Amino acid sequence: MSRQDGFVLALSGGVGGAKLALGLSRVLPADALTIVANTGDDFEHLGLAISPDLDTLLYTLSGQDNPELGWGRRGETWNFMAALEALGGDTWFRLGDGDLATHVERTRRLRAGESLSAISDDFRRRLGIAARLLPMSDDKVRTRLRTEEGWLDFQDYFVRLRCAPVICELAFVGSETARPLPDFIAALADPLLSAVVICPSNPFISIDPILAVPGIRAALRDCPAPVVAVSPIIGGKAVKGPTAKMMGELGMPVDAATVAHHYCDFLDLYIADEEDAAAVECLDVPVVLARTLMQSLADREELARTVLAAAARVRK
């Protein structure tokens, strides 16, 4: 099989989505996977342009991710942070020495006039990643959260405050004027597209920023291939991150069915964990039950095969 036989488009946030993206990259031909990353988490810190979800995907797909921390680069050192702290600098968002090189080079090239998509494509080639990796847009979209403490930038909420504030509302600043990446829109309309996979990332802060870019929801509804979402909820809990906490604070039932309803206007197939069979039995879309907890590389590959096999059985 080659890309001419069909390709898969995956939408992903950071750690959770990157696990399935890695599985897909290992079971698909080298040129048959395109991954679109959330950039609503992007921000400027210490004068640097930081793209957390793009970087997590870069490091995961190139085998350079840090399994101990769950973020950043493998074998990281922290000399820069130690020196910064000694000078009284801002250290709540930790940047390892190797990771810092990514942000410095990205910032230099952005200031020189290159686009985020061009820089990301060059990075993935240099890191030996065969799959295409695209940001959702070259325009700035910034996730903000209204909490009981007022409006917060995403990284303040997520990292500095460790998701502690209660959330009342989410906003994606800049989304109304952002332009989807042309290659993203073209992929969604490509007759060779065999499946769109929404990875098990947080629906509200990882996938919704992508969907907030004008034209994306409509393109998903009209795309020639089935749209398949993998639940990030197992047994009423999130595997990692604040997904379940957010759902509760936003007044939603914390279960796998809620996530399927969230994608209902374009969803053709839902992959839920075997533990959630009762929660999803009344959904209006076809459901495939699987073991969705990805603890090992074999788990990632097996879930990827399950998703692709299930998608192949769906005809739009």
C-alpha cells in the first residue's frame, strides 16, 4: 500500500493524541499519514515562540520523547533553567536544554518571515519523520479559559496553576479570522482520503481549537472519508489531563458518550473502551469497543489497527 492507495488524516493534541499518532505512523506506509496538530496551546514565553502540541508530536514520532516526564525530550538536561533561576528569572514553564533549541530556532525563523507550517515540515524531515505534520493554521489562535479567577491564558491555567481553577467558559481568540492551512483543507477534500481519525485528545482544549478554525467543521461533514473519533474517557475518567474535570465543571456528564455527542455533526464512527459498553449503547453512530488504554508501543499499534479496520468498514 502507498499513498496512492489512500491516506489517513489524524487530528491531534499533545500526549494522548501523540500516542495514537505514533501507532498510526508505525502501521501505515511512510507516505500515508498526515497529522494536523492543535496550535491553540501555542504561546510566547521568555521571548520564544513555543508550540507544545507540535513539539510533543515531533518528539514522539521521532522517538525523542521523554517517557519519564511525559513531555519534552528524552535525556534532557536543565542547565539553562538552573542558570535562569539563579538570576531570578521566570521558571514556572520549564524548558530543557535540548527543547530550548527547538524554540530558539523556531522563533528565529518565524521572525525571518517563514511560516509555522514550513518550519514544522522542515523540523519533522530533519528528525526523520516520514508522516506529514501540519499545524491547523499559520495564523495565531490562542485558547483562553474563563475561570472563577477571571480569564486565563491556557498555559497559565494548565502549567502555572496546574488546572486548579474551576472553568466556566472557553474561548479561542483569533479563530474567527484564522485561515485553515491550505494543505489541511485540500486533504479533507482529497478523494484518496480513506479516514479521518480524531485522536483521544482533550475534546475541549486540543480538538475544539482545530474545529474553531472557519471551514473545518463543514469540511469534515463533507469529506469523502469516514470520520472516526477515539474516546479519551475510560470508565468515566480521563487517562491523563483535565478532560474529566473540565466536563464536570462545564456541566457535562463525565462519560464516553458525551464526547461522541460533542462531535455528532460530523462523526461517522466512534471507538470506545470495552469498559464503557453500557455508556455508549444508545449512541446514534456506530460504535466499536476496543482496549483503548495505550500503555506500550504494542498497545498503540494495536489500537491504530483497530481504528483503521473499523474505518474501512464504514461507507459514507
